[in-house]
Amino acid sequence: MADGESSPQHASAERATLTAQDIAHLLDPKRSEPAIVEIQGEPWIGKTRLLQQLLGTARRQGWAVAHAAAGPPASASPYQLFSDAFEETLSERTDAVLEAVPEVYRHVLSPVFPTLHRKADPDPAPSPPPAPAGAVGSALRQALRGLAGGNGLVLALDNAHWADPASLDLLESLVRRPPHVRLLIVVAHRNRQSPLGLRGLLASVPGSHRIALGPLPDQELAALLPKGTARPVRRALLSRAAGNPGLLAALLTSSDAHEGTVPENSGLAPFARFLDEFRTVSSDGWLAAQYAAILGDRFTLQEMQSIAALPTERLARAVTELLREDIIRLCEIPGTYRFRHSVLRATVYHTTGDEWRLAAHSAATQLMRLPAPCAHPGLEPMPTRTPVSDQVRSRLLPRDSGHSLADETRLYKQRIRTGKALVVAGRPNEALDILDRTSRPGIDVPLIVRAEAAEWRAWAQRLLGRHALAESLLETVRADVAAEPEALALVELARLAAMLERGSLPDGEPPAVRWATGQRDPLARAYARALLGAQEADSGRTEQASIRLREVADLLDGLDDITLIGRLDALYWLARAQARLEQDAEAVRHFERGLGIAAAYELEYLIPQFATGLAEVCLRLGRIDLAMESGRQAVRAADRIGGDCLMAEAGAGLARATWISGDQATARGMAHRATEQSEAWREPWADRVRLSLLETTFGADDQELRNGILSMGTVQRAAAFPVAALVPAVGEVLARLESEGNGSDAEAGRWATAAEEAAGPLQLPGATGLALLARAHQHRSTDPLLAAVFAASAVVTLTRAGRPLDVARAHLAAAGAWTVIDPALAHSQLDEARLLLDRYGAHGYLEHPVSLAANRPRRSVDAQLTRLSGREREISVLVSDGYTNQQIARALKLSHKTVETHLGRIFKKLKVGSRAQVAAWISQATRATGTQLSG
């Protein structure tokens, strides 16, 4: 279709939206030829909103409007889309149409447009079948002359991907042979779901205007949120919406639909708006979608065949249908599928019946390599049932009305087994949907079974970062199972694990945990002892922890991988405690073994912890490449699980490794994301994440990130940091922050003291070295010589600890101190640091040594010397020139006593204790200004 008046920039143009200028061009009164606008994009992206905007403008300018949205083709009559579109317009302009349409065409149009049929013949006979599209198109072209009138007509067809075949044929007839009237045809559709013929037709029209709507930038999308939306909620909504304004609006009104769980008695309300996406899906397609939702975020056809109650051919057709309707999509991995959006999966998942969902999950767990529980090794399988196709359309399964007590007990146990399988698979939200139904059994079940249910509910909450909630529910169950030692021990061990992950420490050693250390099962015994060893390591009881961990290592090293699966987290607690005790080689060995087992046996719930721990220790050892590889693995696994805690911890570790490697721009982006993920939390683990990210702000001029971290009260809470083993590292970071920023020397000293007091009882070389480095930071600007001494001691101690990157940082601190006193020594220290950092690929530190070594002391010198009076400056310059007090007195014609008084004031103002240090200040000031100071 040609448009003689279209400008070159509008010819066959593909745009991201319709601007006011575009709309004015399309509705130009001088335009006499038909035009076509195609609006395409993802579901909910805003096609209908843009279409309504165009129609509103057209109506205000006097255009006639014919508008309709297609429904499911299975329920549509031939030409249904056109019949709906013209119904109102024909009612208003019937006389004009009848006048414009010859009698022969009226009989063709009457079966398609009932309004026209009734007007033409008040007492008509039954309508004949509709004519072919060619004949209807010829007749409609005649009718459009009457409908367009003098101002023109806009024909808007929404959801054209669902249009019936006859309507599509009629559209093609109009497009190929347009009438000679002012006509604007607007077609909105989802490109993926549109028939090939419709896509080809719209693509082949010359001069058409193609609007391809894409995701909105976060800034524009955020403007659609209500004012006052909390930042963590805003971040979560924007992430889930992925630039889609319609999806954002749906998530705002259906907040539970993107959380993975449903509150009690909520019914289908949170998901009602999303059910519309399935209105064209057949019974088999809906059933296939249900089984796909059970399988998780990604699934294969073979997995669906293993649990579905459909023959292979019907299942294949159902999957093809879901692909055609864009409910599911192919993944990058061949043969793997996923839902178009997780909210569609949540909709399908939660609109199934509880018992059917449990039965389907039970079948799906047969595909998982499920570790046996340590304390309770077996659960009886519950017979599973699968619904037939005609029951599926109701979205619910009928409940059996009379379960026996044995059935109820089996159902309770099956819920535990299924919930456990979902936790192990890294799907905590779905696990809670099932396990929360075990909180009040209502039947007499063994206490050990109740304890196991509580343990796995707590595990799911821990994966989501809700450690306090996990502790609370375990505390509640503890009284109920206190009569059974084994059950009580299981609950107490789970509670201790939650507390250690959170970053808090219990008072003393729970008796039930001590009882568990004497169990006959070596794996159960090792698990209890590993947790106690981790508690002792966190508390700073180095000697007791070392003895206990040697016993645990001997136990676990003697077990094969298959046996360890039953309580693989025992290996994690061992490795974490060894890392706290600076037994880095052993920690790496156990982290690597645990990560290998978790990955090989698809124990998704433990991969982030093992990978994050391994990355942290490797970074300490200078193995940056392995740290980044493990960090990326941790981030991927944490993203699959979805908990803020896991994602923030993994992201912070990867950000630090990336920053140290030299890719500071990427590191800053990662650090910002990790900070956002921990933003809503005021838990010890969140403070630990934020403190670890402070390093990425040093020398990077990222004041926004630093201020964001400091504004959350992290530093204030760090003063009471409960994990003694981490205090030296925390104190060193904060002392450095105070000395390099615009902080106070007193605050730097306070943090250095905290690091020193924590490092003393630990008696670990790494902790001692960090405390010495904190002292070097403290004295860097006030007493450079003392700072150099502390930095040199840190070099020796950290070398003994086997921490090459920290050794390099100590050399840099020494360089910063010696810059004021002896530039040659400063350069020597810088060279030592460069050698180490080059060897280990820590290029991030190499970009900062100049400012670290020189800039801050120069600023300090300038600030200190301005405090001196003119006479004091004269005396200081003479001291730097080697004058004695007697020589200064003669040169300035002062008494010897007056010179001593002035020197005392100079020492106090410059915070030095010797004439050599005064000379160093004057020398540094001379180099900083490039001029010779004088009185």
C-alpha cells in the first residue's frame, strides 16, 4: 500500500513508540490514502494502552472509530473480530452504509454484520452462511465509503494474534486492495503468538508504520510505582517486571503472585488476572502446564513424561500448543523449556489442588537424588494419584472425604518428604507452601517426624534469609518435642545452624547438642561436632575449636561421597570453621569436596554456601581466578534460589574478587546490586555483607555506594559485632575508612583497638596482622614513623599467615607512611607491593598506590602546618635545616627558654615527638607545594 504523502522518515519505519508527531502525521486531514500501523510486543508491554491513546486522539479530531479485541479463536464465529469492531459504528451510520452499498453487496454483508441485516430487513429470514473473504472484502470496501464519511475511519484490531481465520483473510483482502477513503488500520498483536500469515502480511506492506514496543528503562518504570514505595519493594518489583509496565501493574495489585507462596484462605484471587493468558489453552495443554510448574523453573519433555498422566503423543502436542501460545519458551540449553515469566508458573502452580500438587511433587521427587535425613532415615511413600483431563479444567481436584488415621499420617510424612525435596532442589518458596501445612499436624505423629518437619521448614526460611523466623519456629517446636532426646537434638542443631548463619551466637552449649555428639551414627556425630566447632571458632575459642575440628575432619574424611549426601552441611560447617581458624588449605580442600558433591548430586540448596566460602578463602590466598570462578558459580546458584541473603553474600564476594582483579567498573555494579539486596535487612549477615563491600569504594571515588552503606547504621552496629573471629578484619576496614576518608583519628584508634583486643585471644597470625595494619592506618597522618613500624610488623605477620594480598596492602600502608619521612623507602615499599600484586594479578590494588601513598599525607601536612604561628613556622624550618636550639636562639634573637617553649608547642600541634619528625613534616610540605617554606 503506497502513501503518496508519507515522508521518507515514515516509510516502512520501525519505531519504539508513537510520538505526538507520529500521531499528527497519521491523522493529518490532508491525508487521503489509507495507512497501516502495526503495534507489536511482549504480553502486557503496553500495546493496548498505546492503541487507546491513538484512538482517543482520533475521536477528538472527528474520526469514526471501529475497534474490537479478538477472543479465543475456538469460540469465535467467522469474521467475529470485524463484526465486533463495526457493531457500534454500523448502528450509528446504518443509513449512510445502506446508501453506499449496492443491493448485491448487502446480502454479502448481512450474515457478517447482524446490525446491518436487521436494518435492511426488519423481518428477515435466517441468515445464510457467510461468503468467502474475497466477496466480503469487496462488499466491505463499498461500506467503508459510508462509514468513513468526510473525516475518515480508524479500524483498530487488538489481540489480532487470536483473530479467527476468516477475520485474518478479510484483513488481508483490505490490506491488499484498500478502499479509496481516509482509512487508518491499526493492528496490535503479540508477534510470537501470531500466525505466520499475519506476520508475513504486515511485514510485506510498504509504507506501514511498525511500532515494536520494548522494555521501559527502570527510571521510567519506577515512575509508575506509587509514591512512598519502599526501596527494597521497589527494587523487587522492578526486577520482576523486567521493564514491562503491564506486568508491574499486575504485580502491584497481586503482590503475592510473585512471592511463590499464597497466604491462607487467599484462594485464586492473587492469580486471577494471569489466568486470562490460558483461556485459549486446551485441557491437555493446561494439564501439561501444571506438570511443568511442578518441575520447576526449567524442565525437559523427558521429565514431564516421567510424571505426567498423558500419553507421549498427546503430551508432545500439548507442549507444542504451550509453545505456540507463548506460555513456555525454549531455553538456551537444547531440549529445555521454561515459562515465559515466573508469574505464569506461579499462577499454574497455585491453581492446582493441594492434594494433587502433593501427589505430583511426590512423583517429581523420584527424579531427584534426595539425601536421606540424618536423624530419621526413612519415610513411607504415599500412593500418588493423577487427575484425568476432564477434571483439570475446573483447576481443582475433588478431595476424598474420609481419610483413615494411617492415611493422614502417611500424608503428613509425604509432605515432609516432598518439602524436603523442594528445599534440596533450591525451591524454598514451594517447599514452604507444603511444609507450612505440617506446623499443626492434628494427628499423633512421632516426635522425630515433627522435629524433621520443623528442621526443613527452618531450612527453607534460612535460604530466603529469614534466619530470625527460622529460629522462632524452631523455638516453638522445641517444647513440643522435648520428651524425645533425638527429636530435641535435631531441633537444637537446626536452631544452632540458623543462629550461626545469621551471625548471632547462643549462650553456652545446648545440652541436646552435646547429647548429639555422642550418637552412634558417625555422620550424625560429625554434624553435631562440626556445628559446635563452628560456634567455638566464631566465639574466638581457637584452641577448643581446633581440637574439635580435627576430630570432625577425621570422621568426615573417612566417609565416602554417597554417605556424606545425607548430611553434607556437616562438611560446610567444618570448612567454614577451618577458614575462621585460618586453616586455609584444609578449608579449601573441604569446600571443594563439598561443592563437587553438591554439584554432582544436584543439591542446589548447598551450592551457594560452598561456592561463596571457597571464593572467600581463595581470595585470601591470592588465587583470584579460582575465587572469581567460584564466585560466579555462587551467584548463579543463589539467583536460582532467590533469597536475598544468598544473593547478597555471593554477589559481595564476587564484587570484591572482581575489584581486586582490576575490573572496577564491573565490580561497582556488582557491589551496588549486593547492597540493594541487603538493603531491607538489619541482620548481622547483612552488616557483614556491607562491611565487606566497603573495600570496593576505596580509591574508586564511589561516594554514592559508600554513603549508602554508611547510612544503614552498619558502622554503629559493628561496634557490637558478635563474631569475634571477624572483628580484626572489620576493625581494619573501618580504621582504614577513617584514616583515608574525612574521618577522625580517634575513631580510627577505636577500631584499631577493637581489632587488637579481638586478635589477642585468637592468637592467629592473620588476625594479628590485620590488627597491626589497623594501627598503621590509625597513625598514618598523625605519626607516620609509628605507622611505618606497625605496617612493617604487619608485613612480617601476614607473610607468616600466608596472605599475599594482605601483605601487599601492608607494604602500601608502609609506603604511605614513609612518604612523609623518607621517599626512597616509600618507593621501595611500593615496589615490593607491585611485585606481589603483579604476581597474583591483583591489578585493582595497583591502580590506587599513588593516592594511597602520597595524597592523604600531603593533605594532612598542609592542614597541620596551618596550625603553626609565623614564629613556629620559622623555628620549624630552622629545625629541618639542622639548627640546634642554641643556634635558633641566636638566629632569631630569642632566649634559649623561648625556643624550647615554641618547640613544645610545635610538637603538640604536629603531634610528633622528635626534631626528626618535624624535619620530615617540613620536607614533605616543601615537596607538596614545590616551594621552600620560610617563616
